[in-house]
Amino acid sequence: MSDDFSLTPLNDAELPEFKREMQRAFQLGYEAEFGPCDKPILPEEDIDQSLEAEGAVAYAARIDGVMAGGAVVKINRRTRHNELELLFVKAGTQSRGIGQNIWNAIEKLYPDTEEWETFTPYFEKRNIHFYVNRCGFRIVEFFNPRHKLPLREGDGPCNMADEAANYFFRFVKPMKPGRD
């Protein structure tokens, strides 16, 4: 990979491309597992909800000045328990270390974080490998029809197609020594 990697706050002019590339990456990941789907796996409203959440910050990842991915994090400066809302690598550029560079840069931006949390659907095997084996997260909970993902204030119903919406993993990554 090029040495010209950067992760900077997303600017308004980049927002349409950011959303489009994120939606495409999520759609292709779903379709690789389940086949073509005629509805969006990650609707624009869900992205907007993450972008508009209290404490949300969006970042664009660039290689040689070209958008290669991005992330939305939710930062709670009071509790220092932060959330990785969304992370994507542009379709066709996976397995080049871009996701790892995005995550490493995020950790450096928020050194006071005590714990990170994120979620991913069960079928995203690459995500599970990435979060556990590459980024050091632990799986701490599995949501399914008998143990439902609780909706938080402002959450809408998951728009993910068919039964996949019922199966998610929750990951955490403690950042301070001696904390679980």
C-alpha cells in the first residue's frame, strides 16, 4: 500500500461519495453471502442517523488523495466509552491494509478511550476476523431471535434484508490495562 494514507474529518463536499461507497461496500458484503438483494442493506437514513448522533465524528480515509474508505465514531468524552458506528473500505480495495490503517488512526485520535464497542452482522466473516484478529476486539455478545439486540433511543428498525437482521455480534476492546 502507498505511504500516502490519511484519515481526516469528512467534509460536506465528500458526503455524497462517502455514503455511496459505504452503501456499496455493505451491499456487496451482504450479496456475497446471500445473493442479489433489491433493497439497500444500509439505507441512507441509517447512515444519517449515525452521522447525526450525539458525539458523532466522520472520517474519510484517503490513499494518494483518493477516498479509499471511512468511518463514523461516536465519542463520549465523559465516560470515555466510545463506539465505532460504521467502518468501510471501498469495494475492490479490500485486503490491502486500509481497514487496519483506518482503525489504527482512530485509536491514535482518541488515546483517552477506555473502551471501544462495535457491532457486526453474523454473516460478515471478514469483519469478525478483522475486529478480533487484526484489531484486538473481543466478542462479548451474540444477538439472535431469542436474545434480541436492544434498540437505543433514536434507533430505528434494522432495514437489513430477511433474517440477517436478527443476528449480530457485539465486540468490545478495553484500552486501559487491567480493565475488562
